[in-house]
Amino acid sequence: MTVLVTGSRGRVGSALVDLLHTRGVAVRAASAAPEKLEPPPGVATVRCHLGKPETFAAALDSVKSVFLYAEPSHIGAFTEAAAAAGVEHIVLLSSNSVLAPDADNPIATSHLAVEQALTAATGATTITATFLRPGAFATNALQWSWAVKSGGAIDLPYPFSHADPLHEADIAEAALAVLTTPRLQGAAYELTGPESLTFTEQIETLSRAAGRDIEVNAVSRETWKAAMAQYLPGAFADSLLDYWARNDRSPVPLTRTVEELTGHPARSFAAWAREHAAAFTG
């Protein structure tokens, strides 16, 4: 069985490539820029740009399973190419935003579009689809690293909004489980971190891990959106702001799905902060 891992330059994808290789599973690391990949020795690389269907056939040749990032623009072409190549199983890195879809939320709609296309493919082909639906990624905290290293404050429109930071290693291990265990395939799994934390609590945790004080500066929605305009499209910014507003001072629901899939509890945000402390120390 050869597994194609799309987005192998990402933290989840690269961790999954390492896990599969360590397990002795044949794995092919795919990226829009494969020349920038640094996989373990012996792991093949291939160009697979999810926005360019002409790259699909070569990437999928002789592949039986795929770990797929949610890019809706050519998902129909991808499922057709996967079926033609004889792919049997696709694991989608989706989002728990699909559980309460909002027509004005581009994060939810893009992930839902890919889920729906894969669901349709399972009815028309021999492909089985499995959906991983994580909540908040712990790596989202890296967006604060520049402000911390430069000695500035972290600007937050909702300092007491809750999230469930999920370690990228837990997502990769959950993906490994469903890729290699047939009885787990064909289902949808909501993944969360082990605790609901406010942004303020996350920053306090980072402060302890980095050994330095980190200041929080409460700002308005409009100020934060303007500051992020060059990095984040307005619709995505509005979706995040609305999500944070809904969770302001309100803990988010948690699951034990990571433990059920991997056999160990989800890693804490404190553990993530210790592992990534160097990103915040300048």
C-alpha cells in the first residue's frame, strides 16, 4: 500500500510522512513545491498542486490511500483522478466548522464542499472517505511569535474567547490510525485538544514556557481586522471574529476522540508551548 500525503510541507503532513515511514508503510510526500521538501531518506516526493489538476495523475499513480488537505477548487477532478488510479481510501483533513455550517463562513463552506464531493465519490466509485474534523490548532499560537520576540503586546479583540488547542502531532497520529486500521475507515471524527482555554490562558502558558512576560492588549474588532488585512481576506477575518465572539467567556465542547484513535490522551497546550518555546524567545 502506498499512501500519498498532500501538503507534506505542513506540520501535520510532514509529521504524518515521518510516522508512516517509521511504521514501514510506503509513503509518497506530495507538495506544490516538492523541491522544498525534506522527507526521511528513502521517501519519494512528487508534485501535487491541488489547484492544478494536471498534476494529479502522476501523483496518484499506484497510490491506494491519500491524506488530503481541503482545497475545493478542483476536488471533482481530484476524485475522478483518484478513482481512475485505483485509490481505495481518502482521509480528509476537514474542520469541525462543518458541524454548524454557515453560508457566510468561508472556512466551513470550503471544507463542507470537499466533504460533499468525497461523499458523492464514495457512492459512485470504490473509494472510502474518512473525515478528520479538528477544532483549533495549537500552531495558531505561532501567529503571536513575532509580536512576542519584538517585545510588543499581542493584540486581541476577544482575550477571553475559548478554544481547544490541538497538537499537530495528535492530528498526524489520528490520521495514521485511520489510514492503517480498516475498521476505523469510512467515518467522521471530531478532534479536540484536551482542554478549553481562553486566549489569555494560552498566552500565560506561553509566557511560562518562554520564561518572559507577554503583554495582552485588548483591541476592537475593527482595529484587529485592519491590522490583519494584508494577511487575511476580509470574509475569513469576519468568520474568525464571529467565532471568537460566540466563544467569549464560554468553554468549547471537548471530545476524547484523539485518545480513542491513538490510545493516549491528547497532548496539552502546555506541552506544545514547551516544545515550541524557541519560537517566542527571539
